[in-house]
Amino acid sequence: MNAWSPASPCTTTRCLGPDAGGASPREVLRRYAAFAATVAGVLARPGRLDTDPVRLSAAARAVLAALAVTLDAPEPLPEPRAADAPGTLIVANHVSWLDVVALLAVAPAPLLAKREVGDWPVVGPLARRAGTRFIDRDGLRRLPRTVADVTDHLRTGAPLVVFPQGTTWCSAPGGAFRRATFEAALRAGAPVRPVALVYTRDGRPTTAPAFVGDDAFLPSLHRVARTEGLTVHVRTGPLLAAPPPGPAPQRRRALAAAARQAVAEAAGRVPVRSGAAGAAVPTGPAAAVVPVRRPVPGTAPGLVRAARAGGPERGVRGV
């Protein structure tokens, strides 16, 4: 751990409310059985899943269905690209290990993830089979190499999914986006696609799937399995082009801020119910995060000012 490591104020004590539950013990057992059978079936198939986006998307959707998690999302997103054009950098807020499954269902593409994800039960093997690139977020000395690798990947024309917050928050949109992967997008000339992930239970915001603080995978899986009416909403923002020419630190700050703003706006398009007794409304730190204000067209410096909340620029900040 170092001073530049991603950090979130969200913890299980502060953020996870009493809204998980509702499924009967029999139903929970049925979901566990379906989940185990689905994952075993996916992992038993030979070959890497990322070579077949249709198969990868279907596998991810099957995992969600086994846990009775409804996916509210557009059809899979094959990003339009001309021949020899770079791939799209797909950036999303980060709430849960379920984010990985939901994004693979909608945008079946390799992911960039912290190395700990590879050690998670179930999700780790699935992520490896999906061609995930694992990185050490605390290894600042390797950061330039990571940026170069992501740049090279995008230049091949292949998309890449990243969680630029670097850690999880209990609800959308969460914290600031770190800038290193945006530097890679700028170097590769790659477009950026913002994606928002929002969780609801029976139409109301919920933190039941949040995987925060010192939470462990199995307790988190149990909360998901016993929660009735859980839906993950996936909303996309418009493709973001590169900021105007200027100093590299300013451009990556501006692009990261614009992407985070677009995610906040996309999250705001998810219809939610509120006000009823027992509504599962997030009360933790992330619930207090407000979207970045929409800038007046042409005021890129405003985006730069919004991004400065993440701290001073020293070379390329962590992913």
C-alpha cells in the first residue's frame, strides 16, 4: 500500500444496510445449486472465452440468471470501428464483483483488473478465462509499463474494460476516476465509452451487492443469493473523443473528469422508486457523492478543475 493507492470510505459497517434478503431458504439453495452448475459448465468448456464474444456474453448472462439477478441493459455493444482503428476503452464505476459479470454480459471484452480479482473464488477463474489483464495497483514502478501495455492493446483494435476508480464504492457514481488508463487511450487515439452500473431491489436503490471495505467474497455472494428482486442496470454514455491539444497531464485529467461525469449522468437515467417504508436507500459515503456539474460547451478547463479533487498530478497517476 502507498499514498497513491486507490481508497474508498465505504465499509460494510457504514454502507451495507438491512435490505438484503427476501428469498426463502429453499430459493437460496436453488440459486446456489444453479450458480454452481452454471459456473462449472462454463469452466469445463475448453478454450478462452474472449475469443468468442457471443459465448462470453451468454456465459455471463447465465451466471446472473442463476443468482436471479435481472439484467437491465442494452444488447451487447459491438463498438463500431473502421479498419485499422483503435479499440474502445470502456470505463465503468465499481460497486461489486457482480460488475465484472454484468459488463461481460453487455460488453464481452477483456478486462483490466487488480491482481486480487484473480484470487477471488468463482469470479477469478471466470475473469482469467475471459482474457483479463491483471495488474498490481500498488506497484507504481510498473505503472508506465501498464500504460504502455494498455496502449498497445488498444492499438490492435481490441476493446478493453476498466474500472478507473481502482476500488469499490457502495453505490454509483462513486469516487474520482484515476487517469493512467486515459493516458493510454490518448496515446492510442482510442475513443472512451462511459458505462454506469446501478443496483436496485424492487426498483429502489440498494447496497446489498456492494463489495466494499474488508468484505469477503462468500458473505457477499450470500447477500446476493438471498436478495429478492435484485436488478443490475447498465447504462452507457456517448463515446468521448480526445480533449483539445495541450499538455498531457491536463488532457488526461480532462478526459478522466469527462468520463466520470458521463457515468454520473448515465446513472441518473436509471428510474428508481423512493419514499416507501423500508426503502433500501444507500446511506454510506458514496450516497453523498453528487454528479459533477455539466460544463458549458467548450469549457475544458472546468473539467480540469473538477478532476483536481483527486490530488496533484505527478507523472501518470495510478489506474
